[in-house]
Amino acid sequence: MRITLVVVGKIKEKFFVMAVEEYRKRLSRYCKVEIVEVADEKTPDGASLAEERQIKEREGDRILRVIQRENIYVIVLAIEGEKMDSVQFSKKIEELGVRGHSHIVFVIGGSLGLDRRVLECADERISFSDLTFPHQLMRVILLEQIYRAFRIACHEPYHK
């Protein structure tokens, strides 16, 4: 299976970079993981709703250029998405593989969220929480949950 994370922005903090690399290494025995970073837009303090919409549109253009491929299953992380526990998430990934989706693309938006066009083109929306997380941290959380999902699917022990 191939998993791609399409993410807005770069990680600047060394501890997040180290965590991402650790989970990529752990996941290498289960799947191929690729991370595609698209440039983020600077959001000025006190930006109007129109300015925020334009920023999301520009970031959305970059995301859409990456995910306009055939034979992929696109899952966006969005607060209004479906919530599931780790076992359900594991079953979701396993079922996608069984149904022939060998390439899953997860999309993490920038600080303002995702453009409506990205949300509309997704095959599925999932939410990890009603809380808002920094997108750099969300990358680590997502990779950890993907790793946990493979461990669960393979009936391998992992912390509960």
C-alpha cells in the first residue's frame, strides 16, 4: 500500500521533524509513505474574511494540482468529518486496501483550513477531534494513527 500526505507548509521545529521521521521509519515495513508539502500563504493579522478565502483558494490550488491523479482515494482531515476510534480507523484503511485502493492520500490544510473545492473533491472527510491542532502537530498525530492502524490490522501489540 502507498500512503501520501499532502500538507500545507513546512515543519520548522526540529522535534516535529524528528517525530515525523520516526513514524515514517516505523511505517516502512507496512507501506510506502510519501509527504508532499505545498507552500502556505502568509495570513496578515486582522485579515478580512475575503482575504482568508483568497488564501485558502491559493493553498487549495496547490493541493488540487497534487491530488489530481487517477487511482487514489483522497481523505481530508476536517473538523466536520467523521470521527472514529483507532480500531475503526484501522478497519477503514484495511477495507480500502481490500477494495483495491492501493494509494490513499491524506490532506492536511493550513492554519485557516481547507478550501471548499478540496473538501468537495475528497472521497471522505475524517476528524480526529473537535479540538484544533497546529498543522505541524497534526502531521505527527496522523502518522502515529496510521502506524497504530497497521499494528492493529496485523494483530501486533501496541500501547492502548
